[in-house]
Amino acid sequence: PEVINGRTHKATVVGLSPWVEYEFRVVASNSVGMGEPSRPSALLKTKAAVPVVAPTNISGGGGSRSELVITWEPVPEELQNGEGFGYILMFRPLGSTTWIKAVVASVEASKYVYRNESITPLSPFEVKVGVYNNKGEGTLSPISIVYSGEDEPQTAPAGTSALSVSAAEVEVSWQPIAWNRHTGRVLGYEVRQL
């Protein structure tokens, strides 16, 4: 802080964060040095303001068929700037001009699931996540691309064959299922004994 003239008995402190409690001390100084600081003032909370920090790490994906799962890193309390804090989500299918808007009124929230039967599996969506509090709506994040949930595989593996390896072992092989834009990648197979 800057040094204040010795005849001045008050000062305006600037650059503080909104809706944060502060306490202040005053220290007298002269050419010899600094004295002891005063006792701290009573705690004083600055006034609320519209939040200016948007959530980060916007991503998502996964979920079930007909779902769009959106995740983000929550905004810390010291950057919420007031009471009534929550999140605003804006999303639309890639190429669409109309945004869908949702509000999540929980401070701790970090995930939102949008369900709609018209969502096709693995569809790309443009997503923005913003913030609000009782003072108004704040900043939105940059656009991120998030894919809707995958569908279960629609075809069975082909070319299944079995080869006896020993008295207690059989080796089973099959042709893998090709990647499909609608059902996504196959994460695993299950071999069943009949």
C-alpha cells in the first residue's frame, strides 16, 4: 500500500474483491522506522457484484443413449461475488442456431445431464457454461464441443470359432465389431459358455 500523508486520517482502499470479508490495520511510520500496527478493525464484507469468472474445464460426454452430459470445474467461493450463486448452461447441436438454456442453482454443482429422446448417439454439441448470482448474470465460458451418449452395439461379433487348447482350456476368437458413428467404440466383449 502507498504511504499516506501524516495529516490524513482516512483512506480509500481499492482493488478488493466483491463479497469478501476484510479487516484492516494502520501502521505509523517516520524517518526512524515503522511503529506497531493498530489492532485489527472489525470484519467488513465488501458489497456483492455480478460474477466475472466463468467455469473452466468444460467437458462431458458419456452417459446413456439420448443424454448429453456436461461437466465443469466449479467456481471457488471467493470468486462467486455474492449470494444466490449458480450456473447457466447453454448448448446446441453443432450447426444449429438455437441455444437451449438450463439453470443449475447449486453452488457445488459440477455436472448437468440433459435428456431428450431426439438426441442421436454420439452427436456433437456446442456448450458454454456461465455463472450468475443475485446481482445478475456473469461471464460465459468459451464454446466447447461435447458429444452425447453412445448407444449399445447393434450387431453381434461375427466369425466366432473355438479351438481346444488342453483338457481344461478352449481358445475363442471372433472378428471385432467395427466402429460405428452411432454406437461408438466397443469397450469390451463378453464370452459366454452355453
